[in-house]
Amino acid sequence: MNFKSLVQAIYDTHGHFQSQAFRAINISLTLRNWFIGQHIAEFELRGADRASYGERLLADLSRELQRLGVSNTGRRQLY
């Protein structure tokens, strides 16, 4: 093995595992978003205080989630 083949082996290894990491992240984010939607739908269908939220639900929820540091939870994204 020479230096060039060492660099190539490390580069190939990095590329392989980086692509696996991207796939895992995409799967996790898809699942996260699906569960967030499920929680919102469940709240809207069975929430005890749903009448008090009405049209403000997504705006209020977005504001509170962003305050807690939950990423990608703008009103439009939650909708």
C-alpha cells in the first residue's frame, strides 16, 4: 500500500459511512415528524382544552416548541 492508496481507502471509508449516517438521519427525522403530527392530531381529536386553542394551536405550539429549542417547528412546518 502506498500513500495514495491509503488516502483513497480513508476517503472511501468516510464516504460510505457518511452516506449511511445521512440515511439514518433522514429516517429519524421522518419518524420524528410523523410522531409530531400524530401528537397534534391526537390533541386536536381528544384534547380536553382544544376549544380554547382553536385556530391558534399551531402558532402557540410553534412558539412554545421553539422556546424549548425544538428545531424545525415553525407554524408552517407544523401545519
